[in-house]
Amino acid sequence: MESAKRAEAGSSTGLSEEKKEREQKEVCEKPFPLEACDDHEEEDDEEDGVGASSCFVPGPLVSLKEQIEKDKDDESLRRWKEKLLGCVEGDLNDQIEPQVKVHSIGIISDELGEVNYPLPIDRDRNGNVLFTLKEGSRYRLKLTFSVLHNIVSGLTYSIMVWKARVQVDRNEGMLGTFAPQREPYVHVFDEETTPSGVLATGTYSANLKFEDDDRRCHMELKYSFEIKKSR
């Protein structure tokens, strides 16, 4: 009898231990209420402004004339904007898209001095070859351009050069951001040196391109130049 009671007690003890283990397992496997925490974090982020950039939508492009007219009742603020932009209200219109107008391309060198060619290039007058330089000579290109209607941001240039249909050089860089103004802008490129050697002489073709940060192409100019032997 005593052995039977001990067996029954052991069995009941084992069942109770198994029950406890099941309850502990259920508690451990029960997920935490993360959704409530996430909601509070999102609310805090919205209040603090964190994460707002992921939902940021830029406003529509507005013409400079409209921006100035918003403050037409404030004479000092209007004059400050005109001075900042380098233009007056009478020079602006309602066109929103900026426009870059290139007036001339020039070359500066010890050999030629400074020579400027108005655009578009007169092929009948200047021929296919825009300029001729000696091998190993230093030169700089010069551009004169105006910005119309609106601010142009991230204006870049690229110059690709070919000889006998083989690309031999590529140069690109950032010009900057420009606002409309009455006086044209003048940009002189970094100094370059023409190649030298037996294979350097001959006629080269080049392509000059202007683009902004919205990938708008404002100008694409194709021209040729010649490198001759130095004596």
C-alpha cells in the first residue's frame, strides 16, 4: 500500500512539474506587444520631426517673378531679393524653366592671345577648324553665357575629344548654380596642354555639353581644332 501511495505521489508530482514547464514555455513563447511600442515611437518621431525626410515631397517650381511678387508690399524685402538675384522684376517673366544661353566660345593662349567666336559658329567664315595650336602648347577655353527666367542649379560641363573616330580625351566638371542677371557670366576653364609627338598632330573633333542637375541639356556644341608641329 505504501509503495502504491509513493508511486501515486510521484506520478502526481511529475504531472504537476510537466504542467509548470508547459506554462513557463507558453509564457516564454508569448510575443511582446511590440505594436503599441512602435506606435508610440512613430508618434514621438513625428513630433520630433525624425523620419519626416522619407515623406518629404518638394514643392512645385515657381517662377522668380512670382516669388518676388509675393513680397511686393514689402519694398525693402523686394529690393533685397532683386539684389540677391542680380536682376530686377522688369527683366523677369512667368516662365518657370531656367534657360542658359551661351553667347561665345573663346580660346586663350600665348600663341593666339585671346580669340572669341560668337555662337552659333559661322561655318562659312570660320570653316570646320575653329582654331589651330602647336603641339605642347598651353591654352584655356572661355565661355560667355547668360541665365534667363529662373535659377539654374548644378550646371555642369563635359568635353569629349576624338581623333579619327577614337576618343582620346574626356573632361567634365561643375560650374555651379547661377541666377538670372543682366550681365553675362564668364567662365574660363582650367589650363590644358596639347599633346605632343609624332601621332599628336592632326585634326581633332570635340563635343561640348552643358547640363544642369535635372539633366536638362542647355547647349551642345560640336567643333574641330588642329594641332600642328612645332618648329
